[in-house]
Amino acid sequence: MPKIKLTHRELEVMHVLWSTDRALSAADIPSINPELKPNTVQAVLKKLLENSYIQVADIVYHRTVLTRTYRPVLTHEDYMHSQIEGTSLTPGRLLADLIRKEQDIDALDELLRLIQEQRKSLRKR
């Protein structure tokens, strides 16, 4: 997968879309992240749509006007994977570094569970 290049604003909008399970309209996004202005959101959504990083999920009423709602096509995991692929940083080295810095025991327990599941899956192959 080639490295996916997103601008700072595109990444901010994608983070908002990734943070929810529901489709969002352009008007919803600034209410979740007030740093994003409506005109900026409109322009960014258009570019993300052109690049197929998002899709139109539905057309709904927002107050008295029909508006599009959007869902991400690009997952956060795929985006992050594209950022480290092709560099000297391997997923294992990245994970090891993150684990060393993690202070939340619940998060470490979840990581341990995921690692154990992956090991079992690989051994079955």
C-alpha cells in the first residue's frame, strides 16, 4: 500500500469521522471539533470524497435542508499502516516502543490478549 498523504485539516476531519460509528454531515463535524470551520470542512470533505477516502452514506434532512452524510472508507488502521510501511520502522518496533511508554494497565492487558490471539492464529497456519 502506498503512503497515504493527508493534510493536517484532512487528518482532523478523518479523526472526527473515525471517532464515531454514525455517518456525519458537514454541519456535524465542527460541532465535534470546533477548531474546524464549516467552509473548511466543506472543502476538505470534497477533496476526501474525490480521493475515495470517504463515501456518501446517505442524504438526510438537517434542520430544513437536505444534506449528505459521510462515512470513512479509509480505516484508521489502514492509514497508520501506510505511514509506517516502507520506512525502517517496523510494526513490531513501533508496538514495542508504544508498550514501553504505556501507563494504563487495562490497555496493556488488551494488547496482551491481542498478541496471544494473533500467536494462536499464526500457529494454526
